[in-house]
Amino acid sequence: MQKYLSQENFSTLLEKLIASGKRVVAPKLNAGTVLYEPLKNPAEIVIDRMPRRSGKEAFFPICEEIISYGKEGQKVTVTDIDPARFPETVLVGVRPCDAAAIPMLDAVFSWDYRDEFFLERRKKTTVVGMACTEADDACFCTAVGLSPGDPKGGDILLTQVEGGGYLCRAQSEKGEALVAAHAALFSEPDGHKSLPLAEPQTEKIDLQKVKKWLDTNFEHPDWDSIATRCVGCGACAFVCPACHCFDIVDEGTEKSGTRRKNWDACGFWKFTHHASGHNPRDLQPKRYRNRIMHKFKYYDDKFGQRLCTGCGRCIRLCPAGIDIAAIVEDISKK
Amino acid sequence: MCDHTNKNIYLPYLATVEEIIDETPDVRTLRLVFQDEKVRDSFNFRAGQFCEYSAFGAGESTFCIASSPTRKGYIECCFRSVGRVTEALRRLEAGETMGVRGPYGNSFPIEDFFGKNLVFVAGGIALPPLRTLIWNCLDLRDKFGEITIVYGARTEADMVYKRELKEWQERNDVRLVKTVDPGGNGSEWDGKVGFVPTVLEETAPLADNTIAFVCGPPIMIKFTLPVLEKLGFSDGKVYTTLENRMKCGLGKCGRCNVGNVYVCKDGPVFTAEQVKRMPMEF
Ligand SMILES: Cc1cc2nc3c(=O)[nH]c(=O)nc-3n(C[C@H](O)[C@H](O)[C@H](O)COP(=O)(O)OP(=O)(O)OC[C@H]3O[C@@H](n4cnc5c(N)ncnc54)[C@H](O)[C@@H]3O)c2cc1C
Ligand code: FES
């Protein structure tokens, strides 16, 4: 069911959500950079700039405490996390490429063992997506089978309309509940025309063919040239909406402290380094190969889809100018 | 087999260090008893599984469970001090507390080995993952045929579980062949001198109705597998364990994969046949 939400009512909606005690997370300026962060007031939302990092950190923070411990004399106590840590949240203005990554992460954090840190937040969060009206050179969602108006992974999709305001489509129970709870702010959509959506300049890549090549070419001389420029900085994994590797470390002393999950990256040399000195991925091309393999083969083998939404952040940020879209497209033509 | 009852999958059980045994100057065994009685009763594992052991303030490390599931009331781990966590675990004294998450991973399908002969081949610090299985089998001795153990280390001092080697040597239902690398033999050495693959070839266990288990440094495994093949062992009858670096042990953190295989979930126990299908990433 589609509804119209005026610009003014959009602000009112955010205001009401904030006032109700919910955590409202949206793209917001932070020292010149747009990031998904909690809003203090509706005016802070920035919808015309792509956030620097993805929306995943609303569910999977960069650094997260998973236990705390303390020691008194010989006695050690370990404290579990207070579920109040996970407030009811509305994630607003999520790019379709970020929203589409959320179900990809659901699969990882819920198969077999369930990571409740991710899943509790997920349960308590309503995702309000926003269709893209502008794409830049790095955007390639259409190449990996998504689109600037793709509703995947969201509970509501907003599309900007001519003259201001949004068309609003709720596409899950959570989304409908949010609209129903603020029904007075919404009106009939008749007569409102959506702005033209962005048109990323990328051709659709035949991902089946990519997968097929990856299935049989773990060893191939091209890997050296594909990844030779990678400097192993890990920036691509950091900004990726779908990368989910993490480290587990203790911070504190023997007497007291916390254990944390921190984002990590398979591009780092230490990632696979053994105590014996042996390193299965001893060279950077092997680590970059793992990145491509994981996204376009391993994840697919396990969960039946790709681990890339074409957001283009890794392309924008790579200090060595590596373009994953071009690499994958090349592979599709091998 | 997996314990999903903990809501927080990263929450460790608390365990008391009950006994400390120095195996070599830098390898130590800790015998651990869970502090919560319920955990003590319910903690079930199979030979081959591993845990994440933690020293609070230093972090977690992955080791196999080195004791046998047939020995109840405690578990043991055996580790070499190589870094932050292992050194912190080494500083623990008897009576002190550490954390344990697990058991994780798959295990040796021991029921499939009933009625068969067993050959264990281990090198250096890699005896612990086989020691759990060896005791598991010895505690069910009449279910198996002949049991042969080939164990090698650089020098006698580098051998772990020395007291148990002695016990196995004295048993007449186990054939123990121990060896040290050339030059590693002291004047009182009563075993063989030579690298594990060579000694295994000389020992020449019959492949007929026999399962082989190999754990050791990558170089030892590399040279041992062809020897087993020569002796007539097919790849499906040879088991090993992989030790890719791990963090979560739960299939989440993305650390341990070899190709599309998650060693923490699909392993750490694999047949040589499975390993040979994997890309060289271990
Ligand atoms: C399934 C499995 C079973 C294992 N069983 C045993 C065992 O029974 N006994 C034993 O002594 N060791 C075992 N290991 C290896 C053991 O996990 C590492 O030696 C240990 O975690 C190093 O921890 P650390 O914090 O002291 O070292 P750190 O200070 O973290 O690092 C020291 C060095 O070790 C490397 N390292 C760190 N963590 C690991 C890791 N998990 N695996 C490999 N290298 C690592 C680092 O890159 C660094 O070079 C096993 C590993 C796996 C995956
Ligand atoms: S150790 Fe984390 S995924 Fe295997």
C-alpha cells in the first residue's frame, strides 16, 4: 500500500519517533563526513549524500562489548550484556544498497549459532529505505542485480516526489505498524509523481559466469595481476555493507575489563597468520583473491546469493584505485 | 552436539585450573574443572572438538580438547606459549580461573572405526588432538583391532605426554614407535632416530582394514601422506585436523575458511580426501 508523506510530515514523523524514546539513526553530518548516526533532531538528516560508511553498524558496531569480567582475590566474575543495550531503533534514509546487505548479514549471524548482538538489534529495528535519485561513477548496484529503487531488506521504502515529500511503501509488518502508528501524517498518494531514479552507468554483470570461473580457477595466473595493487589497508572491508569479519579481543587488565568484537578484514596480513609463523595467505594477492572469492563464490555456495550490493564505497575509497566492479566484469568475460 | 542454550554465544564458562603439568619447557597441560556444577555434568564433547580458552585481560585462544571424552569431570588443554594469550594462560596458577567456550567443530567419527586397526601418526606439539582419540579408543579397547602409534619430535625434550608414552610403551595392546630427528637423540634415548615419515615407512603398518590419523606441522603432513599412500591407505581412510587461525569458532567471524570450507564448523577433522579437494590455503 502506497501513501504520501509531505516533507513537513516527514520531519514531524522523525520528531515523534525521537520523542517516543526510540533511537532514530540516519545519515547525518559528522565533522564534514556523512555517517549513519543517531539523530537529536529531524533537521540533522542528510538525504542527498551517500554516507561514508554503510548502515551495517546500526546492527554490528565497529567495536562492541560482548562480556565484561572482574577479578577480586581469586574470584572471577563474568557479566553478560544487559539487553537494554539494544534500544528500539528506526533506521531512516537507508540507501537500497545498504538495506539489501542486511538480509545477507542475517544469514551469517543466524545460521546454526545465533549471534544475538546482531539479531536482537535487528529484531528491534525498523528499516526505512530511501530510493536513490543520484548515482556517481562508482555506483554499480545495477551490475549486481539490484537497483536504485530496490526495496530489499527494508521495512518501508521512501521515494522522493516532485515538489517535495515522499511516496511511502510499507513492505513488512514492522513497516506497516510504523505507518499505522502515525497514520495521521500520511495521505493518499494520488497525483504525486516520483522523481526520476538514479541510473548507475554499469551494465548488468553475468554473475553466474563469474561464479563458474571462480569455481574452477582458485589457481590462475591472473590473480597476481588482479590484486597486485592492493596495499592491504582494509578500507574496503571497513566501508562495505556486507563484510562481516571480526576479531575478538580483551581490553583491560587482569582485574577488570571487557571482551569485544572489533571489525576486521581479510586483507590484513595478520588475519590468517599462525603462531608457527606459517601464513596460508602470505601474499597480498592471495588475500585479495579471498575477498573476491568470498563475495562471489563462497558466500554463494553457502547462502545462495552474492555478498556485494554494488554500493561502490570500496571503489571510492581504495587508495590504490582498485575497482571491484571492473574486476568482476572482467572475470565474467573470461 | 552444539550447546545453543547460552543466549550470548560469546559468554565463556568459568573453569578452575586444577592441575598444571609441564610437558616441555614451553608446552603446558592444564586440567580444568568447570565451576558451575550443571556445566560440569552437561558438558559433553567428542574427540576432535576444540574450545576457545581465555585468560581474562589477554583474550581467547583456540586449542583442541586434549583429554578423552571417556574421562569425566574435567577437560584438559595442552598448548605451547607463543604469544599474548598463551603466555597469560601460562601465568595462571592452580586454583585460578579461566574461561572456556565450546565444544566446537566436528569430531572423529569413532563409531565408524569399530572393528578396525588404527594407526596414529603425530609430530611435536600436535599429539594433543590425537591423544584425546587415542585414550578414547584405549578406554574402549576391545572395540578395535591393532593400535599403532608413531610419534616423533625434534628431541626427546620436545616430546609431550612423556609419562603416557611410557605407559603406552609398556602396554602389550599398543605398539608405540617413538622417534627423534637425527641429532636429537641423547645418550639414553631408547627409540628410533629419523623423521616421522621415514619411520612410518619402516614401521609399515598394514593398510588392510586400517584407519590412519595424522597430525603435525604442515611439512610433516606433506611428507607423511605420500608414505601412507604407498603403504596402501586410500585418502578416505586417512584423517587429519586443520588448524587455521580462528576467533569465534562459530562460523561468524570469517577467519578460518579454506576455500568455502569453514574449518571451525565443517572441521577441524577432515579426511585426506577432503583436504585434497580444498585449495592450498592451510
Ligand atoms: C582447531 C585448532 C586447534 C588448535 N589446537 C592447539 C593445541 O591443542 N595446542 C596448541 O598449542 N595450539 C593449538 N592451536 C594453535 C593455537 O590456537 C595458537 O597457537 C594460539 O591461539 C596462539 O595464541 P596467542 O594469543 O598466545 O598468540 P598471539 O599473541 O595472538 O599470536 C602469536 C602468534 O600466533 C598467531 N596466532 C594467534 N592466534 C592464532 C590461532 N588461533 N591459530 C594459529 N595462530 C595464531 C599470531 O598470528 C602470531 O603470529 C590450535 C588452533 C586451532 C585453529
Ligand atoms: S573461527 Fe570464526 S568463522 Fe570460523
